[in-house]
Amino acid sequence: MIVRNAVSKAAFNPDKMGKVSLAMTENLFAGLNTFEAGQEHKLHTHQGQDKIYFVLRGAGEVAVGEEQARIEEGDLVVAEAGEEHALRNPGPGRLVVMVLMAPPPKPKAG
Amino acid sequence: MIVRNAVSKAAFNPDKMGKVSLAMTENLFAGLNTFEAGQEHKLHTHQGQDKIYFVLRGAGEVAVGEEQARIEEGDLVVAEAGEEHALRNPGPGRLVVMVLMAPPPKPKAG
């Protein structure tokens, strides 16, 4: 399957971080997380799932494990299973990151 | 873990496609495949592993399942486990793709 110009699929949510699914296989999920200025994904962990963020547009402030840093286009962040991570867009521009998760998230009931 | 400016890690091999490892976790591998003009990764499959290509620099000709297409910066390609895929750089420029594999490849013996 080919997804053209992945960043063009970005959709924003005025109320909270936006989530877009690009591809889901048995072992791997690819999507976008989108952040208006000031939006964030608060500190959290995934048990049994590894995550990669790859910055496509804009800049953000990431926390992962013991690290805290500003990240920019082309930077990659790895949060291993059980490792706390958070991502925030300090603005003024929008932030779009590609998210890879393995294994993929399970569909929510209902 | 943070990898700054992932595409800057690209290393080329004059003899064949170059491979660079960026990150390896229990469930996920991230790396770069690099192609000088004319280089290719011939048609192959991975049993039990899903792969994503994401084009970082340049353009390529991809085959995946029944699809054949030219892909450019920002395009994403998904090759599910058992699905044949190939990637070629027709030139004249260099081609760099990010590769995600889940589960990750096993270290080769020896």
C-alpha cells in the first residue's frame, strides 16, 4: 500500500491533539499526531508497545525517560515499552509528527 | 532516546544499497536504506515481518504487491509480511528512505 504525501493527511482538532491513522498491519501502526500551538500529549506509557515519533512539521518539546529536549523536523524519538513520554507544541506554529507503534494499538471496544 | 536529524545519518555504499541502523527495540526497528543512482533492493519478502518505507530524500520506483509506482519525499509504503516488494533509485540524485520493521530483524549469526 502506498500513502502519498503522508503529512498532507494531517487533521487538527481545536480541543486536543489530533490523531490520524495512515496504516495498520498485524505488527505495526503508522499514523500522525497533530498539535495546535499549546496542545500536548501528557506524560504516559504503553505497556508492551514501543513507539517512535518522527517530526514532519514544526517543533516540539519532548520528554522521554530521563531526557527532555526540543525536537525539530527530521528528529526521531524512541519510547520503549514502559518508558514514560510526553510531547507538547510550544507554538507558535503547528506540530505534526509521524507515530509508529509496534505492536499496534488494539481497537477500542464500542 | 532521541536521534537528531535522522537523514543526516545516511551513509552510502558504492557497491550496493546502504543500510544504517537508527534504533532497535524489542518490537520495532528503525533505520535508513540509501541508494546511489541506479542502485536497487530487488524483489523480496519478509516472513512474519511488516515493513514501512518513508521517503526522506529523492525519488524511487517501488513495487509492492500488485502496485508499481514512483515515490517521492513524504510518501509512505507499507509491505505486509509475505508481500513482495522492491525499491530502485532511477537517479540522477540519491535516494534515502527510512525503514521501519516490526518485529525487528534478528541479528545475523557470525
